[in-house]
Amino acid sequence: KAGVTQTPRYLIKTRGQQVTLSCSPISGHRSVSWYQQTPGQGLQFLFEYFSETQRNKGNFPGRFSGRQFSNSRSEMNVSTLELGDSALYLCASSSALGNYGYTFGSGTRLTVV
Amino acid sequence: KNEVEQSPQNLTAQEGEFITINCSYSVGISALHWLQQHPGGGIVSLFMLSSGKKKHGRLIATINIQEKHSSLHITASHPRDSAVYICAAVTSGSRLTFGEGTQLTVNP
């Protein structure tokens, strides 16, 4: 059974640019959540999608957005990149919302220069 | 004060030692996860708890809902257990709120 796949693994962008990250969940999983990990702030929740609808959102500016497609694959987008957006972005999939186990992807390491 | 706090931040042990990592939370939760992160970033979910105790191999996780406290124990620690261990509380529906993590180093 394939795991959670995140692409790309590494990315270097320039301030002011925008970036799109992709997450393919485990087959059959309908919930995808996104997290940002930085040395200063640790892991923080970005948002969660279920059945193509955003169900929960963390405390991030509107530059951070996401969507989920009918096949449960999800993308997150960060516009007008800032140096502070440099981080490891992780997604996790779950079979449903609520108290179910999560499977994490390997993450996308974004560096903004 | 963070909603989810872990201790210790860093832990060094000798192979074979019994290890305990603690997690306290100040908000209402529906469940708590223990996660393991190796260098390179990949995260593995070890346990999800809503009450009592779970065991998997040499790992044991407990939670006391009344005291808002959870512990992760590793028996007979091994160098391959070296990693960052993170507790994450399920709050506000299915949102995860994370502790700061505990860097565990097990020396041979």
C-alpha cells in the first residue's frame, strides 16, 4: 500500500514568488491536513480538508491557501513568499475526520531566498 | 504558556535504560498522539490514545485524562530509538496542537 506522497521534496524560491505543494494521500483516505515545521515555532497546523471542503484552519495569514480534489489529492499554495516561510511542510492523511490515525508524508523542504 | 508542553526537551540515555517522556496539556482534547521524527523530517505515528494505556513492542504510552497528562515509555532503549518524539493533542474537532518535541539520544 503506497504511503502519503509529497512533491516536490525540496524547493528553493525567491521572496515574492508563489509556490504550490502537492500531497497524495493513502488510497481510500479522504482527509488531508497540512503542517508547517520551523526551528523557532515547531510544528503548527495549517489546515485540514475532507471531501474537497476545508474543515479546519490554523492561524496563518491568507497567503496560505489550499484545496482538495475529488480524488482526495491536496495542494497548498503560498503566495508572496517571505523569508520566514522557509520551513518543512508536512501533510498527513486519515481515513476520516476525528479520532483516527494519521499517516504523514516525508515533507517538502521549502527554502525562500 | 503553550497549550501542549513536553519534558524534557533533551534526553541522553545509555543503551538498555528505561526512558520516560512526559506531555501535559491545558485544553480539552479528544485524543492524543505520540509521533516519532527522524533526521530528514519523516514523521511516524506511534500511538493514538484517548484513555488508558497502549503497548507496541518496547514502547508504552499512557494517558490520564483527569490530570491532563500523558507519558511515553521506552523499555530497553536502543541507539535506533534516537529521534525526536512529539506529542500532539487533538483539539477543536480534528486539529492537532503539538508539543515542542523531545530530542532523545541513546548511546551504545
